[in-house]
Amino acid sequence: MAKTMEARSYEEALAWLRDQGFDLTEAPGMSGRVFLRKYNVSAAIQKTPDDGVKIFAYPGYLIGSEISKLVNRGYQQFLKTSKTEVPATADHLKALHSFAEELKVALGLPSLYNESLGTVSESYQYDRVEDRDKKPTDRPKRPWEVAGAAAALAAKKGRA
């Protein structure tokens, strides 16, 4: 049984967030974009042309002054920034989960079942195959792919 939620306007969402103890900071040089902070987790929202609100930067735990990205490696979740990667603790994950749920309520977004069970990572990598999250055209060639291409070229030359 699905329950419909009414999306909030930008001003309604900001008022709700302030009432719930979120720290709001206007993005420098950008009107209609706000950084949110609570539980040492941060995200950014922005105003849409129809006075709605959308998430600009998804929630991430703050490491220094940078919003981290949660990465799941199958055996452990990590908080990754441009400079460092640290193992995520239960406290980190609880803070991320609480923040994300409150943000969904503030914006009038649905809370999905799998997300309600716990923290959901932005990316998953269950094995240790490098570069598999990149587009196929951006991945480096594997040794067997290079050898296969060379063999195919040699076979073509032999036929000519």
C-alpha cells in the first residue's frame, strides 16, 4: 500500500529544516542553493524553477570540510573524499541514515523500503576488479583483450 507524499515548496522545506535543527548556509555566489548540516553530515539542496526543491549534493559525512561519498566494497563500507578514504563506523552510518531520512521528510520525498533498512551506498563494488565502475570506453584494456586484438590482427594479415 503506497502512501503519497506532498512535495514541499523551497521555502516550506527550509522552514522545516530550520525547525528540526539543521544548520543552513547559503552557497556563495549562488542564489537558491543551500548547504545543510546536522550530525556532522552535509548535503546541498537547490530551488527548482517551479519553486520546488531538489537535492544538489547527496548526503555525506563531513571529513574535514569535504562531503565524503559512501563506498561499499562488500567487506566494508568506506567514506571517501578527494584526499582520503576511511572505514565507516557504525556511528558514521547511523548519522548518515538519520540525516537522509530527515531530509526526505523535509523535501516530501518517498522513503523506500531498502533505504529504510539501513544506510545505502552511492556505489557498490563487491569484488576487487579495478575500474569496473567506469564506462567501458574509459576502462584500460585487460591483458587478454590486448592479446586477443593482436591475435585477430595477425589472423587478418595471414588471410590477405
